[in-house]
Amino acid sequence: MNTLRIGLAQARQSDDFDDNAKSIFRFLEDAAQQKVQILCFPETQTVGYRVDVVAPDAPVPADRLEELHARVARRCGELGMACVLGTETPTEGLPHNSAIVISPEGEILGVHHKTRLTPMDAIAYTPGDTFETFELFGVRIGIVICFAGFRFAETTEECVRQGAQLVFHPQNNTTRPNDWKIPVHHAMLTTRAAENTIWFASCNVCYPDHQNCRSMIIAPDGQIHAEAEMKREELLVSDIDIDQATRAMFEFDPEACRPLLFADTVSPDEIAK
């Protein structure tokens, strides 16, 4: 068994930069107490989601973001913990909706920009057009952000194509009352894991009034491994067995797929040619 301890910070989020920063460091410390190796935060946790939490045309606090990113990276290095931090990055026009990846040594390894934007996202953000994977604790991880991971299977698939066994899914869902989406979103999360035979870890924000998806860790067979309660702040921590992420369905290896599809109800002899 190749065990990795991951954490999802289902944190509250506001338009107050300092409050968001305090929340980030509070969850970092809580995660360190629980010996989390990789901690994921929700989409845009540093600044607040521009569609509803922050005005779409609010100035990008570029200098403050650069300083906060550096502080978070430094603390991760002190704690020996990796981090996927939902944030935004400036461009010449609208900012990117981004997630930075920080190594347990405190190095910012890179950044992924949200590639698919909802019609409301599009008034506030510039889409990215690439997919990046990163190695943390000997495991190849990928990132897909909110809508891009929910509605577009090819985004997770591209991460898996690059070798990812674990895909993190920072999301911000949502400040508006669309409760009918809850079972749909949960089904999409389980599908992303099962159709690729990987671990899929989705981290939502905590909105006390409206929250249309749980934070969830889905096992490579598509079963729910761990989940948070909705509408409350929670650090969801779980040990996962990376060896279970065989990518069998992605590669469509018939023998490796057999136990996923049939468990022990079909023996190899029954389908031998």
C-alpha cells in the first residue's frame, strides 16, 4: 500500500483579503496538526470569487497576492506540507482564475489556469489553455478548476494522459440557490474518478446559505471515500492508497478493468478466449 494523506479545506470565503489570508493559515496549521501531506483549498480562496463574492471588475491586488503566495509557500516549507491554493493571477486584461502548486520544500512549482469558463466567469476572467501536472511526494497530480472539471471530461483526461493518479478539483459552488445541482455535481465527481481509475479530490467553499456541492474524495472505483458536510467549515482529511489509481479505465486494459467492472462475480476463466 502506498498511502498519501490529503486534506480539503472547506473554508469560508469573502471579499476581505485579510480574512481570507487568516483562514488559509488557520487551515494550514490545522492540517499540519493532522499530518496532512497535500492540502487543497477552494477556487479563488485568496481573493474571493469574482462572480458573486467580489465585483467582476475589482482591481487585481497583484502585489498583495505575490506577497501572500510567498508567505504561504514559506509556511508550507516550514511544515513540510504541499499545497494547492486557489487564487487569481493578473494578465494584461481580465485575470486568470488559477491554482498555484507549492511543494513541501516551500517552492512554488507552477500554476494552472481555469480552462473552461461559465458565461458568468467569462465577464470576470481570462481562460487558460494548457494543462499541467506536478509531482508531490512521488505522486503525479493534476488540477482542474470547478466548471472545467465538472462538465468537461477531457480536462481530467488530459491530466491522466500526463500520468496523474490524483486530480485536485478546487471549486466555488455557489452563492446562489440551485439545490437541484447537488446530485448532478456529486455524480460528475464520481464519474471523473471512475472513468479514469484515479483518485479525484474536490474542494468546495463553505457558504452557510447556499452550497451546491460537498467537498469529496472519490476512490478510483467511483465510490465515495470521504465527504464533508455542506454549509459548514471543515477540514476533510483522509488517507488514500495511491496504488489503487491504476488508470485502468483510461488505458482500457481489459484484465485490469475486470475487477472494477465485475468485482469477484466474474472469474478470469469466464472471459478467457
